[in-house]
Amino acid sequence: MSVCIPARNEAHALADCLERVLASDYRKLEVLVLDDNSKDETSNLIKSFAHAGVRFIPGKALPDGWLGKNHALEQLAREASGELIVFIDVDTKISVTTISQVVAMFGQDVQMSSVLPRRTDIWRVSALLGHLRYFWELVLPGTPSSSSLWAIRREMMIDKLDGFSRLRFHAQPERELAAMFHQMKAYSCCISPRALGVSYEKRWASELETSERLLWPLLRSRVSTGIIVSSCLLVWVACVISLVGAIIMPAVAWWVVAAWSCGYIAYATYLRLMWSRGWLIGGLLWPIIVLQELAFLLFSMYRYASKTATWKGRLITGATENQTYLTLDE
């Protein structure tokens, strides 16, 4: 079993991530961390864990035609020696038994498994005002997946798919893999139950960056889908505006109550899945979240259209091209 962690300018969160991984009860564990040309102390921090068995992988220069994270995943997958490869983002938190439970998810026919993380730090601004990435993962057509924690058989990833070479342009390569294995009935995905213990913490600035990188590709970079999703968000925004109308014209108050109730129920239901607690209170923030998500979506669309979208300070190029599902016979 190999745990692979790509890191770029992650000194603020890497130590906690590594300590949690090293505390795992899974005995035969190889831990590889790639420093993707960081400009902070990430490299030195990784090396400080060498005594605990953490293997430092210096990131190579980014070649033309690759997205930064995809190239980092490619290098980690090539260096891994375990039968299973577990990819974990630095801002992901796991419990002592998480990795053992993820391994147990791999039945004979499963080639890939993914865990959607929950939030436990719900009173932080970044949680209260978090983006709706996993909401879209669950409701949009396609296969939900998670970049926070996912696992794949090494033989399949390296020998049969030739690594990430065919995924080098994809802003969310794990979703393309999930779609392929889902069609093959060889994919499992779950929202982390409390016992599995997978959660994540992000700063609000990171939420914005993630939305910029993922929202437009998540819609398959289709203008028609963008219009539909934007229209749905605008309907919810209209519910916010209608509150003023209800004050001026009490006769429409019943409609406002119904609209607000539907919005609250929808968002609170989603939070019940993704938050460990506090979802009843968090649901009250849905008008703010909808306004923010509309802004995030329009920002992501603009950045990709103007070819200025970035990830970790590097331009994303080609990420809206070749958005077709993988097949093993390609």
C-alpha cells in the first residue's frame, strides 16, 4: 500500500497531514510526498519526516502540455510500489483506521474507490461560506469523485492506463477515471461516515482557487450546462430579492415563505450529508451561499474563457479540451 501526497506551498498544513497518515493502524504502509516546486518550506518539512519513513520526491520541471497537479500525480504513481495507491490532498484529515477501511473497500472487482470528505470545522468562515463543489458532484450528471482521498490499483493505473498521460489536460483527472470504472462496474464511492473519519479543512482563499479550477470543467465546459446551472442559481437569488417584495407587498408573503423553505430544505439536506453537525443552523446561510456560488461560477467561466485560470500560481492550459470519458481500449 502506497500513500501518495502531492504538495505545493503546503507548509501550513503538511505536518498535521503526515502525522495523521503515520498514525495509521495499517502496518505495511509506504508514504511518498512530492514537493511540486514549492516556494515555501514544504521541501524542508517533508525531509524532516524522513526518520519516520516518509519518502521525499523532488518534483520535476513541468513539461509542456501538462497541468501541474496531474504531473505531480504522475510522478507519485510511477514511484509508488504498493499494490494499491491512495492519493491524499494535504488539507485532508483522516483517522487511525481510515486507510485500513479504504483497503477493505476493494473487493475483487473494484479498481478504484473514492471518499467524499465531510467538514468537522463547521464554525470556521471557510466552512460556513464554503463552495458547493460536492453539491454539484452529487446532483450533476456524471460520476461523483473526490480529489481529497481516492485509491486505485497500481497495475491498472500504470500498466493498463499508462499513468496520467491521457489525463494530463483534465482539471479533475480522478473524475474521468471514476466515470470509466463506473461504466465497468468497478468503482465505489461514498460520503465519509463518521466511523471512516475523512474530513477536510480549507482556507476561504483556497475555496476560491478550487472553485476557479474546477467549476467550469465540472460542467464539462459546456455553455448550455453553464446557462442552465446559472439560471437555477438566479432563481434562488430571486428568492432572496423576493424577501424585500414580501415586506412591501404582504400578499406575496406565502410565496416567499414557500420559496425560502424549499431553498433551506435543499441546502440543509446537503449539509446534513457533508457536515458532521450544525446543518440545521448552516442551512440558514443558503441565500449567501447561492450568491457566492453564482459569483464563483461566473468567475471560473471568465478565467477559462480568457485563458487566465490558474492552479497554485500556474496557468491552466488545455483543461477544457478533450473532455471525453476514458476507455481501456483507447
